[in-house]
Amino acid sequence: MGRPVLMILAGSLAGFAVTAQAHHSWGAVYNGGQSVDGLAATIAGEHTRRPHDAIEVTITNSLGEPETWTVQWRGNRGGGGMGRNDAQYDFNIGDEVVIDGRMARDESQKLIQMSSLLRPSDGWTVTASLGRGGR
């Protein structure tokens, strides 16, 4: 193989590794994780939908320092998860929210599987199923 072919192959494999790590089994990540009830957070990023519905939030850790965490949930889907509907979420960067759910069992991943999110300023709420990964 020539050098350009090896470089393309290496780039393709690197992209696969990132994609494979980004998508995960709910149970593998969240089973055994600490319950989250009434966690105060601030929306810090835009809502994304792939591979899971997710949004970044800032929370204050036990030392009083801000940390960025990713909140994930099972969004509204049809066809056993194959298709997605057009559910709209009214997230705005800077919104103060309260989150219930479950942290990843490895808290260093800074992931929360959300069961509900409340914006106290107007009572707007998003709810989601914890499913098999959050029991």
C-alpha cells in the first residue's frame, strides 16, 4: 500500500473509534449510577439529537466550582427508535433548570441520564423514560 492509502485508512479508523465511543448502551453506562434528584444546573450548550438527545449544563461541584456535564435522554421516537419525530425543546443558554435522573456509574464521564428537567422560571418540563439503563 502506498503512503496516501495508509493515511486515508488511518483517518477512517480514527473516525470510527470516535463514533463508536460516542454511542453507548444505556445499561452499560448508567446501571448502578447515583440517583440525581433536584440537581440545580444552568443550560450551557445547544440541544443535539445524535446519537441521543443531549444538552450540556453547568453544575456547581462540592468545592463550589462550575463543571460542564452532558445530560442525555431518550427523546420522542417512533418505529422502535428508528425514526424521530419533530419534538421541539425550548432550551436557552443561561436558563436555570432542575434535573432528576441518574449519573453515569463512572462519574468522571460527567454524564447524566435525565428522567425530568424543570425550568422553574415558567414551569416548563421535559420528561423521559430511564428505560433499562436507569433502573
